[in-house]
Amino acid sequence: MSDFALVLTTVASTRADAIASALVEAKLAACVSIFPMRSVYRWQGEVQREAEWQLVIKTRLDCFAQVEEIVRSLDSYELPEMITIPIQKGSTEYLNWIGMQLR
């Protein structure tokens, strides 16, 4: 088991690049992949349908609090999605690369 993780968050399209750049520049993410998506969810009693962007943040588990702080400070959502998936296995070379990119 490694100490690396994927952090998932969904953001408005106008925020995706700024959040991804801030995380990589702060060395809290080795890479952030950005995917367009459409979400259907219930918010404040109403069904919402939104075009959004899914960010897949490659980081370490111990960076989560700082990643969350940056996402919350730059995101326009009142309640941003913040889900961590620990990386159970991965290629040694790729995981080493992730580790070298982070502070």
C-alpha cells in the first residue's frame, strides 16, 4: 500500500484551470486531470442539472487538508465534492514521479 491518493472534486468550468494550476504550482498535486461532465443531483430540495468539470488530483494522503483548503478557497461551490481514493498499487516509476513532484 502506498501513501498516494486520487482526490476527486467537481467544479464549475470557470474554476477548473485555476484550481488545477494552483495545486500543481503549490506542489500539492503532481498532476490534475480535468474532464468535462454533466451532473444530476439534488441540492436544497431541487434536482439540478449542471455542466461541470471533474478534477482528478494525484497527490499524497497527507496533503489532503491543504488540497481541500485550496479547492475551497478557489471554488465557487458552497459544498464542493472532496473524495479521496487511496492508491493501493501502481507502477513504481509513476508513484516515484508523483512523490518527486510534491513538497
